[in-house]
Amino acid sequence: MIEVANLQQTLNTGSTPLHILKGLNFKIAEGESVAIVGPSGSGKTTLLGMLAGLDVPSGGEINWQGQNLVAMNEDERAQLRADQVGFVFQQFQLLGSMTAIENVMLALELKGVKQATDEAKSILTRVGLGHRLDHYPRQLSGGEQQRVAIARAFASKPKVLFADEPTGNLDTATGRQIADLLFELNEEQHTTLVMVTHDERLAERCGRAIRIEAGEIVNT
Amino acid sequence: MSNLSLTLLRRDWRSGDLRLMLAAITTAVAVVAAVTLFSDRLQSALIAKSNQFLAAELVVSSSRPINQEYQDKASELALEQANKIEFSSMIFNGDNMRLSSIQAVSDSYPLLGQVEVAKQPYGATTKLPKGPAKGELFIDARLSLAINAQVGDTLEVGDTQLKVTHILVREPDQKSAFNVSPRAMMNTADVDAAGVILPGSRVRYRALYAGDNTGEFKQWVEPILEDHQGLVDIDTQSPAIGRSLGRAERFLLLASCLGVLLSVIAISVAARRYAERKTDSVAVMKTMGMSGQSIVNLWASQVLIVGLVASLIGIAIGSVLQTVVFEMLATLFVIDIPAPTWVPFALSIALGLSCALFFILPAVYGLKNVSPMRVLSRQFGNERNDRTRLVIGAIALMLGLRLFAGSWQMAISLVVGLGLIAVGVAAILWLVRAIAHRFTLHASSPWGLGLANLLRNRATTWVQVSVFAMATLIVAVIVLLRGSLIEEWRNQMPVDTPNHFLYNIAPDMVKPVGEFASDNGWQGTELYPMVRARINEINGINIAESLTDRQRDRIDREFNITYTNDLPKANVVQAGEWMPVVEGHQISVEDGMVEDLGLKLGDTMGFSIGGYQLEATITSIREVDWNQMRPNFFIIANPGMFPEELATYLTAYKLDEAQGAQLNQLLLKYPTISLIEVEAIIRQIREIIDQVSSAVELVMILIFASAVLVLLACVELTVDQRLKDGAILRTMGANKGLLRRSQLIEFALIGAASAIIAMAVSEGLVAYIQVQMFELKWRAHPELLITLPLVMGLVMTAGWWATRSVSRVAPMRVLHRH
């Protein structure tokens, strides 16, 4: 599904260049669930952004089912994201000016889905928020907001779901419920899951973990 | 995409982010729509009305018959035309005769306005749409009394006999020049038969034109006018009205320009905040696969929709406002107020869309470059394109102002003025920071905290102080100019302005007339002796040789000359000395005449009067304020130059309606006294002043609305940051009271700084505008000091209100949200 070869990211800050990713190589198979783990500042988030095509590396290749992500322009990468990618973020990243259902509908509308309202309603009901469709993010608890974000991510039936510390902003119990939901939906939709996390227990639930320290893979 | 953009627009609208921008564009458009609609209609109404004083829209006047080609061209342009021939001739009633000023008019005269007549001298008047038909004669009351002729009598004019059908009271284009001879009006068809116009006769031909294409005709005829021909339209005929109108227009234009400027500032500030608030949403949408171009398309279409909707609302508000004002004034207009043209509407829509295009779009265009990585890490910011925006904005602003105000000078000086404020504020901030560095600011005191906050966020402080100062400046300029304009107008036409001029008062009538006046409580001006003399020599050379045709045409008539040792009011000596001690006779000449005839101090002028030939030296040149309705003279001589027995007297009274009736008794008793009523023209000028004053008030309200929007937009700009800072400080133990006090101090300081800068700049700017654009006199404005507490109060109130949740909302919630 995704093949990473000699992936490098270097920032030119002043006199000495800062190497954030130092030539990473790994593969992620379709349907696999992979955790990217490592201490703060190790380059996890940068890697996730590169894999999802949110940013371009300074060197190396990322192949998405044979397509080189690095060679694509921003619009092509945007199209790839629109077609195949879903996200769940630590900060939820719901649009504050929209209600729960509108946030989910937006993802569907951007894909040009006609029955956006019905589909959004159904998936929000699936994540247990059927009664809070018209609430704004500020009226929802953290756990509820992350449920909306999960519903939004799965609504467009992505091939790959990228999750950045999905439980990082939640208490332990809520975090566990959210993780359950994430894995359930992942199972149902046969999505490939790539997750950045600090949480070892969450990492253990994934099929495999890629451990990064100081921009290098220490074990996979 | 358009469906999505509408959906998003609807969702955005609910969130309130768009409202401030919409309100700002709406205000800009409302200001422009109201002002342009108002001045468009006011202009048409006033011109239409003023033209009645000309009996036409345009008049060609000449000492020889008017060229046939003018008539042909006018017919080609489908203009209405009338002719008028003015000459003097004896009118006989049996053995009674009198030299009279006769106007022969064609059947279509007057093109505008009506001829006022009566059945008997000083009787009740009626209005006729036409002058006398062939064979008819209208005579004025003085002629009627002088030769004892009544309506129905047949009088001789030259070789023809005409029947008196009306007593002539007033024709629309009656000249206010004082005529000694009585007046009569006949038809041009009878002129040949009368045989009174002979080679060498002093005759004035006038061709009158009116119609839609008058402007085109004027452009055609102006360059081909011959030396002996002159062009008269409302500006030349009635300079007082023309000038008042011109000033009013310039003021309204300036005011609306400044109003738009204010709104544009509000729009820009609101757009910047809008774009900032949208940054996160755009990053999320990008992760969902939206391309940069789709983002731009999405927001561009939203911005255009907002621009369009705001324009329509603005036009509606503007229309309602100007209609309300016109309705209040409707009773003042005799004629119908013409419907507005399409121009103001087109202009308003164009403005609304331009605001969206040039001041909002560049801000949201930057969203294209927001990195989607921002969803993962805040360090991926939004690269702001402030400099590009500033350049685009400044250019658009200058072009717009140039288009609107019609002057590069004004456009550039406004933009440069605003730029200077921004630079000045930056300099002051730098200075304050340099001084503050020497002291330790204690965060435990509200003053220390407030000041430190301002200095730490220098960029924001700079934007806020600059914007508030600009807004204050604009409002101050408008208020000051409005005050001095209205004051100037009112001074021009004070309540005791005389509305009746009596002249031709023989020396032996002066006493009885004076007694009659004081018995009836009339308010009068001084009594001026007046002689009528012809200028026949300049520097000893006959004017036939020393002057061009056009110059001679200017003075080829009898002049009313007064003599006095006292410089009359509304006269200012420009050059020379007022009546110095000299040998021989001396005169003081009006500056316009000096210029027209190419005269200078020390030149001599020769006058012929009643068989005398007199010569006098020019010892002073006077500027005369013709705007003031008082007796004014081109030439004033020293007492003793003209023989007293040749003088008659001139005086003017301010009479109410009842006193006007008493006037008729006086005129019946002394039929040789002549009267000019200027009530109509005074009333007209007053109306203009009133109408324009209310237009000015209207614009003021809109300007204030724009200023408040600027205030809100600017305070809103920093609310997010303030909430966040407040929350952090509270987690560190700062109490609510300290926070609120320090914020209040911040706003007070911002308000004070903007007010002080604005006060200084506005005094200078107003002086410049007053002198340069409105030809008014400069004076200091101590009342500007009120700006300081006013602006401080407003900024503090708005700031207090906008940040009220700082101490109410739990810090955790604020931090969580950010």
C-alpha cells in the first residue's frame, strides 16, 4: 500500500542544518494497522504528515500503490487525500462554526456525495451521537468531539486513516472508548490505519509498531 | 462548488465572522449611495430651479444679431429656443412719453419659468407662461404711472401701435442691474414694424436655449463664440448659487470619500481577522483533499456574494435615507424632484464589489497557502501576505478616490496622510518603548501590566492605534469642515439680508422715504448716492481705440457709481489705499473689472455724465463679496467728484410680507422710485443651504456609523489573543480585578494615543482643505480637545465590552479552545 524509501527531512535553520528524518525505509501493507511511536521531537508527527501527503520531504520516496507522492504537486496530493485519506487529530480539529452533522457533511460534500445529510446522520448515530447532531463543537465534551472527528474521518470511506495522538487530549476512560471505536470502524471498513501515539497500550493494539528516535527507526 | 460555497456561506454567517465585513461594506455602499443619489437629485433639482432665473438653460448674448448657424445647430440638437432683443426707445401715450428699456421676446419665451403680471400697477399678480403676443405690450408700473397708461390703452412704440394687455411685474430673467428707465415687453414680430432698431442703436440680442442636449451645444458653441458674444448659464448668471452648490458638492464628495475610507479600513481589519480565523478551517479542509485553487474559488465566490448582498442592502439603506431627506424638503421645491439617474446605483454596486475584490479577496487569497500540516503542528503558520495586501489596497484606494473625487491631489494626499499616521504611530511606539525600558514595569500593577502588554504586542498596538487615529482624524475633519461650511453659508445670507432694493430716489424724496420707512418699522441699510456715468476714456485714450471688442462690450453701458469716504461692508482693499489724500479725483475699482480691462493703480478713467466729462485716478482696487446680497459697486468715487444734483439714492430694506404691501403705497406715492425684489433669490440660496446642511447631517450619521464599525472591527481583532493571555495570567494567579483594570488601561492608552495624533494631524489637514478646497478662512479649533475624552471613552467602552468574557469564562475553557 505505502512504501517509504530513504525518506529524509532536513530544515535549514541558521548555520547547521537540522535533520528531522534521516533516511527512513519501511512498508505498510493494505489493511494493516501500524503505530508510530517514539519520544517527543523524534519526528513522528513529521513522518505522519509526509505519509499523508500534507508536506513534502527533502529527499527520498513515498509510494502510494505505485504512485510517487513526492513527485506530485499540491493539487494532485490534495486529490489523493480527497479520494483515499481520512484523519483523526489530537486537537479534534472540528470547524467551530459548524454543528456536528455539518462537520461530517462537509467531508462528504467535498467528495461530492449527494446524500450527505443521510450518510452523516447514520455515521454519527453509529458513533453514538445520534442525539447531538445539531450541537456545536463548543457544546460537546472532548470525547464527543473526537467521536465527531472519527465519524467525519470514516464518513468518506478512506483507504487509509491517519490518526495523530487520537486519545492524547482525553482522560483514560474516554481514551479507551475512543480507541475501541476507532478499531471497530477500522475493522468494519477494512481501512489501513497509521497512528502516531505516545500511549504504549494503544500502540500494542496495532498490528505493528514503528519506533522512531532522533529521526531514525530503531525497530519495526 | 457553488452549492458548497453557498452552504458554507450560510454556516459562516451563523458563526458571525462574516457579519462585520458585511456591515462594513454595507455602510460604505450606503454612504456612497446616499450621497451620490442625494447630490445627483439635488443637483438636477437645483439646476432646474436655478435655470428658471435664466428663463433658459443657456443664453448666448451679443451686441449683434445671433448667427444663424447657432440656431441651426440648436435645432439639430432638438433644443428649445427663444429670442430676445433688448433696446431703449421712447414709448408714447398721446403727448405723454418716456424713454423705456424694451425687451422684445419671441413666442416661445420664456423657455423656463413664467412671466409675472398684474392688471393694475402694484395690484395682485398672476403668472403667464408666455410673453406678449404680436400686437401686445406689457408695461411696468412705473411706465404706467409715468405716462398715465392703463391696461387696454394703445401706445406708440416707434412706428407701430401696441395694445397694453398687462402690467409687467417680473420676468424670470430680470436683471438685477439697476435700470433707471421704466420697462416694457413686446413681441419680436413687432420690432421691424416699429423701426426702432437703426444702425448704431445700442441693442443686445439674446438667444435662449434649453433641452437635454444643452451641454453638447455649450461645448460646440463655446470655442466658436465671437468677440462680441458671451455665454451665460447658471454659474455665470448666479455665482452665489453656483459657488454654494460647488462647495456643497465638494464637501459631500470629500465626506463620502472619507466615509468610504473609514469603511475600507473596517473592511480590511475585519477581512484580516476573518482570514486568521479561517486558517485552521482551511488546514482541515486541505487534509480532506481540497486544493489551494478550490479554496480560493470557494472563498472568492463567498466574498463576491457578500459584496453583492452588502451592496444591495447598502443601496436600499442609502435610497431610503436620501428619500427621507428629500421628503422632508419636498415642500421647499416648487418643481418636481427628478428621479435619480442610474449612475449612483452603478457606482454603489461597483464600490461594494470593489471593496470585496480589493480589500477582502487579497486577505482570503492568502488562505491558499495555508499548510495542511497546521492540523498536526501549530508551527506551520499561515504566511501572511500583508505587504502585497497593503500595496493592492493603497493602489485601489487611490484609484477609487481619484475616480470618485476627481482629483489626484486629494486622492494622493489622503492616502499619504493615512500612511503618515501609521509611520507617526510607529515612531511614538518606538519612543515609548525606549523610555519604558528605563523603568521596570511591575506586572502586579494594572498600569505595569497594561503598558507591558501594549509594548509586547507592538505590531497589534501599532495597527490599533493607527486605525483609531485614522478613524478619529476622518471624523474630526468632517465635523470641523461641516461646522465651518455651514457657518460660512449662514454668514453669507444673514437673517437681516435686505430683500428689497429701492433706487432712483431723488434727493428731495430721501427724507419722506426715510420717514415712511421708520414710521412702518422697516429695517434698512445705508443710503448710497448713485450716479450713472459712461466710461469713455482710459488713460486719456478713447475706449474705442484702447480696448478690444470684448473689453468694450463689458463696459459699454451706463455704470452705477457711488461716492463715499467710507469703505462699504463686504469690500476689502486688495491694492492701493482707500481714499488717500490726493489732488484731483480718485476712484476705487472692483478687482474683476481691473482684470478684465487690464487696469492698474495710477491709471485714469474718463467718465461722461450729463454733458460733463470727468477724469479720476485709480487709487485702490477692491475685492467685493458678491455673494452678499447688499448694494455693491464696481466703481466708487470720492465725494465731490460728481455734481450732487445728478445723484439719485439707493437703499435696501429687509421687509416681511405685510411690509411688502406698505411698499406699494410708497411706490404709488413716488412713482419714479424703482424697486428690485431679491426675495426669490435669497429664498433659493437659503433653501440650498438648508438642503445641503441636511445632506451633510445625513452623511455625518453614516460617517459615525463607519467609525463605530472600525472601532468594533479593530477591538475584535485582538479579542482572541486577549482572552488567551488573560486565561494564562489567571492560571498564574492574576485576579479578575487586576486583569480587567489592566485591559481598561490598555484601551485607555490606545484611545489617548490615537486621539492625540488625530487631533494634531486633523488641525493641519483641515486648515489645508479649508484654504485650498473651499476657499474659506483658517481658524483654530480648540473644540477638538473634546476628541480626547470622547475617543478614550469610546475605545474603553468597546474594549471593555468585547473582552468582558475574559474574566467570566473559566481559563480552562479558553485555553482548551485555543
